[in-house]
Amino acid sequence: MTLLLAAVGATVTALLELTIGPYLRVGTAEPQLVLVIGIVVTVALNLEAGLVWAFVGGLVLDVLAQRPLGSSAFALLLSLGLACLLGHWFARLRQIVPIPAAFILGVLYSMTLLLAFNALAAPVLVSDPLGRVIPSAIYDVVIATLTGPLAISIHDRRTDLERVDW
């Protein structure tokens, strides 16, 4: 049931990213909602839910935005796989892991998409790729700060996790 909800959530989030995302633009920064909420889902739930989120959300983004098929899914799979690793490495800080992960993985996601677009479609000439990517990564950090700790705390409170007291 969790994987089905991840697939439905990724589809709805991809639709929101493509429909209201351009209206939420601040300067050159546009939110990458599928990535940020995918990071939160991966850290809160598990790797399987994150991979379903990445695959379904990436395919929906590619089909609706008419991108090369699989490019967004590939970039999301890489990013959310690393989000799972970060969640495991910093298990004691799980509530705040999405905040720095949103910046690091936002840059990785955008650069992977740029590389995939250049490899699969007509080359996209960008004079300063990091200058175009960093504002969106900062925007992603703001979204992760607002959603990540709350969602992970709610998930942890609702599930009975065995914890070792030191």
C-alpha cells in the first residue's frame, strides 16, 4: 500500500510542479517539488518508496514536459538513492537530513538533467551552469525546511520504532 501511495503522490506532485511551479518562480529559481518531497519520502519511509517515487515522478515529468523519456527518472533515481544513504548515515539527525540533502541533491539533480538533455536531445548551451542551478537549490532548501522535519516527525510518531537508549 505504501508503494501505491508513493506512486500516486509522485504523480500528483509532478502535476503540481508542472502546473503551479512556474507561478512560484522567484527570479530564476523554480521549485523542484518532485525532488524535494521525494527526499522527504525517502528519508521518512524507506528506499523502496523513494525509488517508486523517483521512477513514477520522473516518467510523469518527462511525458508531460516533453523531455527525453527517462532523463528525469534517471536523475531522480540517482538523487533519491543518495538521499537514502544520507538518511542512514545520519540516522540520529533524520529530522534535519532533508535540509542539507535538498541543496546537495538539488545541484546533483539539475546537473544530471543538464547532462542528460545534452546527451539525448539538442545540446543546451549554458554559460554558467552552477549560476543557474544554485538559486533553485536554495529554493529547494526552503521547501525542505518547511516540509521535511514536520513530515518525518509525524511519521516517526505514528510508527513504533525500537530505539536504543544510551
